Amino acid sequence: MEYNKYYTSLTNYFGENDPGKLFEDKLLPLLRSLGIKKEKDIKNIFDIVKEIAEESYSNGSDQRVIIY
């Protein structure tokens, strides 16, 4: 597993596809291009994105149980 600075621990069963990688690859460059460069600000945004991802992960799990 590749360890990233922004790790959410919301991987698949095999430890792959962590949303933190998308944050680093896609959103972080956009934030920096918009002038958001302070680590404190980036961490606050990451925490919000992580919370959204956790809710989605939880909701998907809940729906899986209901459907099957």
C-alpha cells in the first residue's frame, strides 16, 4: 500500500482506492491553483472531504445490507 499524506482509511477490502489519493491527485492541485496553500487550510478542507467520504461509505454499506 502506498502511504499518502492525506489518508482516509476508506479503502476497499484489499487496501486499494483510498479517496485520499484522489484528494491529492485532483483536488489539492486545484486548491493550490486557487491560492489555498496554508497546510492548516488544506487540512480543514481535507477533513470536510473525509467526512463526506465517510458518510458515503457508511451509506453505501447500509444500502448493501438492505438490498441483499
